[in-house]
Amino acid sequence: MADELACVYAALVLLDDDVAITAEKISTILKAADVKVEPYWPGLFAKALEGVDAKALISNVGAGAGAAPAAGAPAAASADAPAAAAEKKEEKKEESEEEDDDMGFGLFD
């Protein structure tokens, strides 16, 4: 866990200085801080942050994981789909029970 945290801090330092986040630069910061990590961690972090607007990611922490404003609407619609299906199922069940009552007899009458 300490290796990941050290790489996070190094990436944040680079981000704060408006420097591109690369494996070499993360390694340089860690070496300057005399922090030893497994050699694959800087590369993993650099690869994970490649093509990502890290400043926007950090400023939208409360918005949810991977939730972009444009992508939020379809996600919300798909999240409501199972609830709508369950409501329809309940309506059909209630209707079928009412149909039994309308026939004039029941099992427990």
C-alpha cells in the first residue's frame, strides 16, 4: 500500500507543477524523496493517467466514479430500467389476482 501511496503523491506533485505525468518523472521524484517502491509502480500509474485530465478527475471526486456529465444521463436511465420492470411485474401480478376475484369464487372464500 505504501508503494501506491508514494506514486499517488508523486503524481500529484507533477500535476500541481503542470508537468506531464510519466513513469520516469514519478521515479525521479521518488528517488529525490528517498522512497523505494517496486519498479513497476511508476509505470502503472503513468499508464493509468495517460490521456486522463487528472485535474478534472480530482475536482470531480464527489461526482462519482467515472461519471461524466454527458454519460450521467444514460447511466441514470439504465439504472431505472430494473425498477420499472419490477413495477410492471407487480402490476401484472396484481391484475391477475384481481381477475381471480372477479370470477366470483376464491380458494379461501
